[in-house]
Amino acid sequence: MASLKDMRVRIASTKATQKITKAMQMVAASKLRRAQTAAEAARPYAEKMDSVISNIAGAAAGPGAPVLLAGTGKDQVHLLLVCTGERGLSGAFNSSIVRLARERAYALMNQGKEVKFFCVGRKGYEQLRRTFDKQIIENVELRSVRQLGFVNAEDIAKKVIARFNNGEFDVCTLFYSRFKSVISQVPTAQQLIPLQVEAPAAGAVATSYEYEPEEDEILSSLLPRNLAVQIFRALLENNASFYGAQMSAMDNATRNAGDMIRKQTLIYNRTRQAMITKELIEIISGAEAI
Amino acid sequence: MATFHFDLVSPEMVAFSGEVDQVDIPGAEGDFGVLAGHAPVVAVIRPGILTVTTGGSQQKIVVLGGIAEVSDKGLTVLADVATAAADIDMQNFAETITTMEQQLPGKVGDELDKSIERLDHYKSIQHQLSTTAMH
């Protein structure tokens, strides 16, 4: 049986752990607020972008449409763009995104398709490397980035487009975690190339726009931009999700530590009491023997 | 005077949203003004100064490229960067121009043309901002 001193040490160490998790929870909570505002501020732009593109795409569809919109006509090689966090200690946040991507990869491979990975974020890379090491064609780490800016997303989009233009893949799907609320983050897959355009609602009259310059010119500058915007949005949503997940994970950890401290203290007190009783009995029986 | 709805959004935020009388847009193929009831148009915009007129008062916003869409619902400008003219840090802006100038020699072909064009737009923004600042 552990001595009283051992128990005291163990209680003290659990208390120290609890202090750390408590602090991490509070840091995550304050960072979450900022990340959430950033994610919400980016939504209108992405939504407007969507509606403008779907308007123009309707007009520019048909032969001669840009490949980013229409695709290469094949769907043999798939690129999975997996965005995860840079750090762990955030519950199931990273692994749930990775799991979704992995399931998709297996499903595609069973259909005889080729799958490639593009990892954004260290955690996803580390998890995917175990099973798909050879298929990871690129890995971007955003660890050194303090404040996520549009430029970060633009860099990633440029890399994706360069590979697409080289004919390295036909379909690109983005994986990230959508921030629904602090306690709920939904891992999401979104197809980027070819772009999935929402069909205009039946019966709605499509507005006929004038274009300045021509449609295809606008479209060719807009599509790469849209890719960057979607990636940017995914990164921001991911960021908010990460802090949300970390906050609830740390909250749990703090509560667990509290439970452990209570249990350990109880055992400690009981042992201490037992020892006192034992010593008393020894003294009394010693006195009686005389 | 009839008003219409105007949204100015950049990836980082919504820079302007509300009812306005008139918006003058620096289009890639020339400036144009938008009033209520304008025909639907989609236009690429160049880096320049966008002027918003609301009830007689004017507001100048610097946009660094993007796209403008006029529909029956109003005007939407998707700007790469949108900053109110008053908030522009002139020193910072001048530094951006200097860096762009320094990067020019490394470029060739189309890219060079585009960079020169962009640089010209930036310089004209700088010129306009510094001349209006004296008033």
C-alpha cells in the first residue's frame, strides 16, 4: 500500500494538472471568441462569391468553359485537401476530420480510383502519414502563422491550382471542420474542383447580366479566387472549431481532475484515520499488558 | 432620390452595408457610376477609389481589385481589400509601392505587364489620396 507521503504527492500532482487544464480552457475560450468573429466575418464574402459565380457559371456553361469549373472530364485521380489543426489536446477535433478523409479515401480506392493527399496542418499530416505516406504529395504547416490571413489561403490555392494545371489530379475535395457551435463541430467534405454550382431554383428567372470584360475573362480570374476564398473560409472555420473542441476537451479534463482529487483525498484521509486508530489500539493494548 | 442597397465585402469583413444614392466604381475598363435601377452588370474592378454618396455626403473607400455585381437586389462589391480612405496608412502604402517596384525586374511576359499595370493603379491611388489630404 502506498504511504501517506506518496498519496500527498499524487494529490499535489493531480492538482497541478488541473491548474494547467483549467488555464488552457480559459485561453481557448478567449481565443475562440476572436476566431468565431473572424469566421463569421468571412461568411458574407464567401456566400456572395458563391452567388456571383453560380450566376455567371450558368451563362458560361457548355463547351469551352474553364476547366476549374467544368473539370477535366475524368474523375480518375482524386486530391483530398485535408485541413486540420497544428496542435492537439483538442478532443476528437483532428481525428474526426482525418477519419472522414480516410473513409473517403478507402471508398474511392475500392472503386479503383487513385487518391492523393494535400495536408494543411501538422496533426492531420502526422495521422495520415501512418497509412498513406506515399500518397501525400504536399504538406503545408501553418504553425508559424500568428494571425490567419487571406494570403495564407491564397498560397495554398496557388499550389493546388499549379498541380491541377500540371494534370496531377481531376477532382479536388476539401476536408475541414465546420463550426456549428462551441460544443458541436461537424467534419465536412466540400468539392472544390470541378466546382459544384447550385442549380438555380426552378422557375426563377436568371438575370441576364452585362459583362465587363467578357464572361470567360471574368470567370478565369474569379475561379482561382473563389478557390482561395473557400480555403480561407475552411481555415477560419477550422480555427474556430479547434478552439471550441479544445475548450470542451479541457473543461472535461478539469472536471475529471477534480473527481480524481476528491477520490484521492478520501482514500488519503481514510488511510490516515486507519493509522491513527491502529496506533491507539497498540498503545491501549500495550498499557493493558503491563 | 431613389436609393438602393449596397454591400461592400472583403474576405476579412463586411466593410459597408446599407442604402445609398450613388456609388462610383473604378472598373477595370473605366470608371462607372451606379444609381438605383441600374441594368444588371458584372464588372471586374481595378485597384482604385470607390466613392459612396448617401444623402449628399460622400465617403471614399480604397479597394484593391475585386468584382462588382449589380442585380435587381442592389450592388455587391467583392473587394480583395477594402479600407476607408481616411484609414489608409500612407507610409505603409508607399512602402508597398516601393516593394512592388523592387520586385518588377524579376518578372517576365504577362506577369510583368500585370505588375506594371497594378503598380500604376497603386500610384494613382497614392496621388489622389495625397492631393485630397491637403484640403
